[in-house]
Amino acid sequence: MFRNTNRRCYNGYHVPLETMRYASWPPTYVECDCGNLAKHIVHYRRLPCGTPHFAQTWIWECPICGQKYRLPKGSFEFESIK
Ligand SMILES: [Zn+2]
């Protein structure tokens, strides 16, 4: 089932998520107010056992204007962070 969000969402290939199921949720990119794409910040680290671990921050940052957005847990409404 597809849920609407208050921003356009794209996967890592810049494909709008409207055409896809939620297999690629959370989106890699969301549309910024300035018209560019804010990218999801994911922290990468290696666990002591050597396994790569990706920690999702649920924060998206626009590389052009620096605006950040966050997605509260369980919500599909993006919030701007000042
Ligand atoms: Zn921006």
C-alpha cells in the first residue's frame, strides 16, 4: 500500500517513489524547497566483527542550500529543520 508524503521522494536512481512500492523506503532523496534534491544521511561504520553497518539518520540534507529535513518515526510527513 502506498502512503502519500508531503514531499516528492526518489530512490537512489532518482526514480520517483510514486511508481514503486515501499521496497526502497526510506527514500534516498526528497525534494528540497529550493528545487534540488536533499540526500538521506546514512552513517557507515564497520562492526567489531567486520560486518558493514549502515545507520539511517532519517535526516535529509540539501547540498545546495543546506536545508535539512527529518522524518519522525512512523510518520510520512517531512519536517524542516532550521
Ligand atoms: Zn535546497
